[in-house]
Amino acid sequence: MVRAVDAAETAPTSYAWAIHAEELKVRAGRRMAVDGLDLRMGTGVHGLLGPNGAGKTTFMRAVATVLRPAGGRLTLLGETVNGRFDLRGLRRQIGYLPQEFGFYRRFTVREFVEYIAWLKEMPSRDVPGAVQRAIDRVRLTDRADDRMRTLSGGMVRRAGIAQALVNDPTVLLLDEPTAGLDPDQRLVFRALLRELAVDTCVVVATHLVEDVAAACTDVVLVDAGRLVFQGLPADLAAAGADVGATGADLAADSPAERGYSIILRRHRERIGAQP
Amino acid sequence: MKHDQVPAELLERYAAGDPGINPDELWAVEAHLEGCASCRERLGAAVQRQSPATTALLARVGDRLAAEIAISTTMPRRRRGQVLGRSRWLLPPGLLARLAMTVLLVLAALSLDLVDQQGRGEYPSLVLLFAPVAPLLGVAAVWSRRLDPAYEFVMASPRAGLYLVLRRTLLALMVVIPALAAAGWAVGASPARWLLPCLAFTAGALALGEVVGLSRAAIGLAAAWVIGVVGPSMLTATSPVLLAPGALPAWAALTAVVAIVLALRRDAYTGLRSGH
């Protein structure tokens, strides 16, 4: 008998965290970009914040299983990644938008998303519908059959988000997804994130603190490859609210941005005082 | 279960939302409806008879959807000549450029050969000499960060691995080998002499490439062939022993060994081990 929902979809998960990093070390070139990161992420939208070079992109690439951990343990959906070579089953459940990505310029948007769906080994019966749905979700319906080279920067970014969504991933990794999006599209994107937060572990690496404050259920702050802070967006704002207590003279606009700066500075002072 | 039908009386009660239906019966009805189109059709008719509230709700949803569809952007008509599923057969642009270059080089070797044959005809055929390493230019671009713009996507995908590499290599060979065969036919270099060496070099580049990077492996093998075989035979103006018919069993054995090595390393090119 044909069932609309198969048993695998309703089966309870056998893991506590979708992404679990213990003392994770990942190399980017010669530098150890992620250096002893301890992190747990479950269902929801996690905003990954940090200054340039904090190891955000390297962490994302490690979780996308593109980079191999140099030390520690990385467990994705209950499966340990280190030393495993057969990652196909795991990779089918991951959606990944790299920070910088190339595409074949003569592809149309639909062909681009279709190609990624094929790379993700989706059954060819499901591909056309899934591709259309992904394109609709990022509001590129009217440009679906235009070639990639005719799109603006923001539209290319949205096509990138569409390809990450196409396989309905359990773990969705978006590296700088809002770069180049206009304010209206950013609102659409935040709504999409809230929708995804229900059943997906979304990790959004970004510089924009206000994106995190508006759409994320969880904030993770990293610096120099280590975890600095993990908590609710409200906690970040609260840290910024008692600005008088710390005597900070920060010119940041929102409490969340102030909180980000204060937490980062306190962390660096603490690290600086240790050795 | 296929020819079973939900009893009409039960279906009427189900449509009316009767709370008195046993949970097990309810479950069986719903499970059956999911898979049985004819019962779903009967349910539709039963709902219209039994539940005016549901019918009204459906009409309201229909109206609202129609209004939304009327103001939403419509998808443009599919481009003419666009084929669904074409994308999976498209190759990275870097590879296409390399293949075009290979065909031009084969043509250049062919014209030099023809010039030589018009004259004294003392040199061995260049088409024959270069045929074994001709696919390497394209093979180097099959799996390359520099030449494939979508490399990061490919690397993170489940399909990354030997299957994808072989598929692209096969598509590249389907361009290079006919070009070589045509050129070889014009100068009398039969495929029997160069096809096996050609495959051996291609497989060898793939096997080595997994360790040192595909570009490096291709360049290394091509350089070794040019210095070790092409150079000497042009200087001495003799046909190389390695391309004589007697060497064919050795090439066949080499191709087989390399193919087995490739097949044993099925986790090759999955991204994690080969960080090139």
C-alpha cells in the first residue's frame, strides 16, 4: 500500500543533538581555524556570530563534511564523522550554502537547482516538484528559467539558498546567506528561517547581528576557533542592556550589537589575563 | 486489501465526522483512503451529502486560493528546446574548454603528419605518438577546484566520488577518442595501436590523482611520456617500441591492474581524504 508518510519520517530520532562537536579541531590551510570547539545544536535556527577569521566558515565546511576534522569529535545526526569515508547517507540529509560559490553561468536557475538535486541523489521522480518548491520558497519563481549569468548578486544568493533547501535537509548550513539581499528580501528570508526552525537544525553564519536577533532561536558566538557564548538572542540583548555597569562607551545601535561587542571584549580580556 | 472497499455506511459516518467510530476502524479507514483513489472519490461524494460545513470550508479555501493565484507572479513558459533533466549531462565549463583544446591539438598533430607524409615521410606519426596522453588534458579538469566553479557543491554532495569522476571521464573520452580515431584514420594510425595505452594513461591518472591531485598526476604522466617516448622517437625518427603491436598485452595487463586498484579504492574522491 502506498503511504503518504513513510515510517522513516515519523521514526523518533536516536540522537540528542543534530550537531555535536567535542574539542573539535579543524585546519584551514596551515592554520588551526577551529581549535577546541565544544558545541551542541539541536532543532532550531542557530546564529553563528564572530569576528572575521573566527573560524565560522571552517566550522561550516567541517559540518558539511567537506573538511575533515584534525582532532576532537564531530557527531552529525548521531553519526561520528571522523575517519568515516562512507558519508553518502549523511550528506543526503545536509543542505549547504557556501560563503562563496561558483555556478555554471549558462545554467538556468532551474537547471542549477536540478543539478544539485541530482548531486544529492534525490529520486528523479521527486526532482521537478522539489526544485519548483525550493525556487518558490526563495521567491525566484518569475526568474526560474533565466540563465544564472543574468541574475543580480542578491538573486544568485537566493538561488544558492534554493539549492540548499531542495532536498528538505535535516541539517541546513547557510554561510552568509543575507549578503547582497535587499531589506525586503531579508524579511522574506527571516520568515523562511522561522518556518524551517520547526523541524530543521539550521546554522546561519553571519556578521549581521540584527539578523540573528530577529530570526534565530539560539545565538552562538565564537572567537579564534573557540566557543565564547551560547544562549538566547534575549541573553545577548541583556548583556548589552547593562552598558552602564561595564562603563563601555560603545557606539553600537541595538542592544544585541552592544551585547555582542561586550561579550567578545570580556572574553578577550579574560583570555589575555590568563597567560 | 486492494479490492476491498470501505463499507458505504462506515464511509458516510466518517464523512459526517461521527465520534462513535472505533479508533481501530478509524485508523483502518484512513490508512485505506491514503492508498485507494476510488474510495477517496466515494468519500468526496459522501462529504457533499453528509457535511455541508466541510463543503462550505472547501469552497472558502478555493475562493481564497483563486484570489491569491490571481495576484501571484506566474512562471514564464519554458524556453524552447529546454529538456528536463538536461543539467545532469552538462560538464564543467573548464572541462569543455580543455576538450576543445585537445581537439585543436589533435588537428595540429594531424596537419604536421600530413605535411611530413607529403615530404619525405621519415618521422613517426605525431597523432600516434600523442594519442596515449591526449585525454589527460581533459581528465585533469574532471575533478579540479580551479576549473570547476561548482566544486564546493560537488565536494559536499553524496554523489561525490569515483562514480562522478568516472562519469565525467567517460564523457570526456567520448569527445577525445572519436577525434583521435578520425585523425588516426587519415594518417594510417589504427586505434588498435593507441586505444589501450590511451585507456591505461587515463586510468593511471585517476588512480594517481587520488593521491597527489588529478592535475599533478596528469601533468606528471604526460611529461614522463613526452620526455621518455615522444622525444627520443622524434630524435631518432623511429616508431617507439611501446606502441608496437607486441606491446599490447603489456598495456592490457597494466590497464587491468590500474582498474583493479581504482575499483578497490571505492572511497576515492569523496573529498575528505583527497583535499586537492
